[in-house]
Amino acid sequence: MSKQIKMLALFDYNSFTGFATVSRNLVAQWSKSFGNNLEIDIIAINYFGDDYKVGDNIRVTSGKLKDAAKDDFGRHVFLRTIKDVDYDVIFINQDLGVVLPMVKILKGIKEEKKAANRHNFKSLFYFPVDFALTPNLVKDLDFFDFIATYTEYGRTQVLNINQNLKGKLKVIPHGSNLNDFKPTNVIDFRKEYFGNNQSKFIVSNINRNQSRKDIPTTIFGFLEYNQEYNKNSLLYLHMNPKDPMGWNIRTILSQTPLVEGVDYMFPSEEDYSKGASIEKMNLIYNASDVFLTTATGGGWELSVTEAMTCQVPVIMPKHTSFGELGGKNGERAYYLETLYPCVAIADNIIRWQCDYLEIAEKLDEVKKDIDNRTLALSNKLDKAYDYVSKLDWKDIAKVFSDEIVRLS
């Protein structure tokens, strides 16, 4: 590949978000396949450090720190950079609601460049869909030269509103890191990390404490299970218990009979503020008896596929992306199917909430399957691992690489 390509990217980078995991893997694969022929300027969301370079061809700038308006997503600095510098392509991985307000300005920049006879850019937009879309979140997607959703659910939601996008819209899933997340002997780690709770049935929710993840419902479901089915159980919440995006979880739990350090645990402050290492996260997944999520919507949900690569049983709601990750008939996970419509003040989007009684029942089912070493459990774990093992970041990055070359 001899053509030199200059790209501007807007996505999470060098942080501990799911978006950042995606971009880290894509950039790593692009660096291998393009070598010095791809130059990337990254406006990094959720990175708050100094500018730096990765090799000779990748430059990273904090979006928020360099944004004149201190926009959390660095959109102003992103748009200013496009206006000032001529790129071959721009690549964005972010939510629809964050990106589409920029389209009018992007159109204006393209028109200005065309009028000035300057080199213009083509655009790629990769985005999650975690709820039933409304027309205002689709109407400007035709601006982009290439668009891709994470799931078939997302694609269907877009095409339900605009069939004209069918020709340029693809489904590109996320990959799995089988070298990072894998079945591992954790007898010693479990003893060290969970201490006196090591022999309990450990239920882990590994998600950010934010509205869409609906951590209170996880708590209510576990509380029911702990009180009515199995007192010898522990809820491990790998998250910031007082995240500004979510709840004060300790305050919630203080209103229950559950006792911190006995019935539930959080990670150390260092692990949730700076982020635990990938190696430690692999051990935490493996030390869990079951992974539980009660999110009200999912765009992909990397914690689910990471748990699957560790061959940990997964309990999750049957909606949005979860309905694909677990398989049509739940062949790869234990589904929660009693769902209620709910709306968060933060975004006024209708999503789906789990039933805490069904959560308790499902936890009991998983515990019995583990104790009895049932074929049902074995089949789910095998099929889940087979599914995620075929999601290779190398293959996924190549789909984008081909489009970057085509558009440049």
C-alpha cells in the first residue's frame, strides 16, 4: 500500500471507556496494516493529559482540554481542525446524539473548501444504537460517505426510518481480545481479592455507574436472591460507587440489610478512578461465578463479550444488542425477558428495565447449573466462547481499512 493517507479521528482514546477499547484496537491494527502510509490526528475524548505522539504517524490531543468551549466531546476543536487542515478522511466513533449536531457545520466546511479549491475530506461514522431511534437521530446520516452500526439491531433501527441509507450502511461488530481475556486459574487471586468472601457465590456487575446501566436494579435483584435463595452470596460492583454520571450506590445499599465487605464489595478507589489493568480485569472476570448486567439498553456491551471470552456465565436482558450477543434463543447466555418500559431524566429516551424477581430466579438457576455441572450451562459457555472467538479485531479493522482506502 503506497498511497499516503491523512486522517482526523474523533473518539475516546487512552481512557478506560468502551469506546476507548474500540479505538485502541482499531488504531493498533491500522498501524500494522498501513504502516507509515496512514497519518492519524486523534481528538481524544475522555483523555485529559498533554498532547503526545505514538511513533511518527499518530498524534493525540485531548478534546476537552483543547476545546475553547470545554466541550466534553471536543467537537469545537475537531471542527476547527478540519477547517484549518486538509484531510483525506475523517473517522468518528461516538453516539448519534453527540455527532449529528455537527453535520450542518461539516457541510459548511466542505462547501468552503470546495469554493476555495482545497482538498476535501470524505467521512466515516461508526456508532452504537441502544434504543428505538427517532427520525431526528437519522435525518442527517446521509451526509457521511460511509456509516456502520455495531449490531443488526442498530441497522434495523436506522432503516426503519430511512431505507435510502441501505446502500451505505453496514454492520461491523466489535472484536474480542482472546490474549487479554481468557480462562485463567484464579484460586490464589480470588482468595487475595475477595478475602473472607472467596467461598461465596460471587455475582459481578462490571459496568460504569451511569443511568443506562441501571445499577439499582442489579442491587434489588441481588438483594432478593441473597435474602430468599442464598445468603452465602456476594455482589461485586466494579465501578465508582459515587460516579457523577450515576448514583451514590453506598447510600442506596445503606437502606438495605446488605453489609459492605460481607454481602457486597467495590474495587479500590485507585482501580475505579484510574482504571484497573487489563490483566487485573481478566482475573476479576475469571474470579466471578456469574456476570450480571441489567442495562436498559446496549450498543454492544464489551463487558458481556469479555465475560464470555473468560467462559463466565452471563445473565442479561433480552433487548437491543443483548438480543444478538446472547443468541436468538439464549443459546449463549441466560436471558432476562420480563421487561418494563422506563425513562431516565437525563435523556428522556424510552428503554427497558429488568424485573428484580426474575433476576433472583435467574441467579438461582445459574447457581444450580454450576453446582450440578449441567449440560445446559456447558453448552451456553461453549457456544458463547465460539461466538466471541470469531470476532477478530484484525478482520474488523480491515473492513474500515478498505473503506478508508476507497474513500481517500
